[in-house]
Amino acid sequence: MFEAIADMLVEHEDLQKRLADPGVHADQSLARRLGKRYAELTPIVETYRAWQTTGDDIEAAGELAKEDPEFAAEVVSLTERREELAERLRMLLVPRDPSDDKDVILEIKAGEGGEESALFAGDLLRMYLRYAERVGWKTEIIDANASDLGGYKDVSVAVKSRGVTEPGQGVWARLKFEGGVHRVQRVPATESQGRIHTSAAGVLVLPEAEDVDVDVNPNDLRIDVYRSSGPGGQSVNTTDSAVRITHLPTGIVVSCQNEKSQLQNKEQALRILRARLLAAAQEEADREASDARRSQVRTVDRSERVRTYNFPENRISDHRVGYKAYNLDQVLDGDLDAVIQSCVDADMAARLGAAQ
């Protein structure tokens, strides 16, 4: 099981030496890449060394137990500890999503339910912004199309970590399970009879592409400009600042009107386009991969309902993994850890099963 660790130990030591070289840090891109890999390998190396040390301790305690029976209990305790370390090591060695440490672009779109759906989309946005604040991530609203009652017809937000993250704690690693249709059951603000309505909003989570991830040929783009609509100040409806970009080979269309200048809107639209192209390439790779390499949670159809938010019962339910809790008010205030962890655990179980 641990055959690959020998190479990892050598790589980890080499990375440690390279990261200690001031010359490496002159190239921030290289230093960041080496730092991420070092952070990935460190828990594996530390756990393996602890596993080895515990094995030596068991052997020493076993020798002492021949002369003093009190050491027999120490052998039992150390053996249990070594088994725990072996299990942790097995989990650390399971192949991981290569995008786990990437930042994301999260898009929320109102769906069925009209104005109520737009209000729910606003609730989801606030939930994610508060969750990001709790865990120390940075957020930036890239584009937003507000509704008349203060919700959002659609909104795009960039979510970024503040540096190198521990394995499994990156933005994509935690938020990738949020993609899909989110359903809400509640009495809408627009309902005068007090009846419970059901509406939905769609969430799309994309790993943010770096320049090295996606090569966008300018000749493959059709760029249209038009006048912005909605909030935005004096420039709205007076200048052609809004931008729509069509990627001709794939037909992907991205528009942005949130910024006041055409150049800024173009840059933000290109940012979203690169993320969508990266996601499309990864989905194509997933389709070509064998079933054993796919995650049961990752491959859930994005059109399927993934979660229900029931306001009358204060209940939240994740339909993919059977998670249910009655703290919806806290979840909407950003307390998402338990909900997300249920999906992470299911994904890990699927990966462990495929690796065996």
C-alpha cells in the first residue's frame, strides 16, 4: 500500500531545499506551485514517519513486556495507534481531485418561481459570502443582475483562499459539491394568503482557471458591446460598457455589465469564460475516465435537485447523501461546515472504494 511513499519522501526533501532557496521566490508562480505541492506531501510524510516510529515503539515495548507485564498494555495502545495512522495514511494516499486547491467562480441563477426565486438566489449568495467570511476566504462579486425586490436574477462571485491551504481545505475542495438545483419551500414575501410555495435556484461552481490552464485564442471570440441596464451610476444607458463574449468553437456565451468600463467588463467576462472552458475540459476528461476513477458525488447530474431548504420546518436536506438537519437558520447564516462535510465524506468513501 505504501510503495509510492519512498518517491514522495525524496520529492518532499527536494521541495524543502528548493523552497529554502531565495532565488526560487523570485519567481512567484514557481514558488506558489512548489509550495502547494509541498503542502500536499507534508501530511503524508509526517503520518508515514509517525507510523514508522510507532512500529519501532511497539517492538521496544514488546521486548520490555517480556520482563515487565505492565508494558503489555503499552503494546496494545501503540498497536491501536499504528492502525489509526495506517488508516489515515491510506486516506491521504487516495487519488485526489487535481483542482482541489483552486479558487472558484460561483454562479447563482434564479429558476422557477419568478421574484421569489430571485430572492432565494439572494439568500444563497449571502449564505456563501458568510461561509467564506467564517473560513477566512476572500470574495468578489464579478457580475450581478438584481431583481426588483432586492434578489438576484443571476450573480457571479469569485471566492479565493488567502494562501496555500491544507489538502482537502481548498476553496474548490469544499465548494465543488454546491453545484446543482437548490429548492426552497417557504411562504414568499409576495404571498398574501400565507401559502407555502416551492421555487428553485441553480448554482454552478467552476474552478477558476489560471492562464496556464486554458489557452483562449482571440480569433475564437466574438465580442459584442451594449449598454448596461440596472444599477450602476451615471454611466448606465449612456455608454456601451456591457460586454458579451461568445466562444465560437464551443458556443459558450458570457456577459458582464457590473463594472463601469468596457475594459473591466471584458476582463471579468474572460475570467468567467476561462473557468467555464476549464470546467468543460474537466467534464470531458471525466466522461472518458473509467467508472472506478469517478466520484459518486462529483458526477451527480447538475440538473438534479441537490438540496432542499424547508423554512416552515427549519430543515435542510441534501438528497445526494441523505443528510438532514433542523438548523436551516444557522446554515443560511453561513454555518455550512456540517452540510459540506457530509458530501466530502461521501466523496472520500467513493474514492476509497475505487482505489481498492
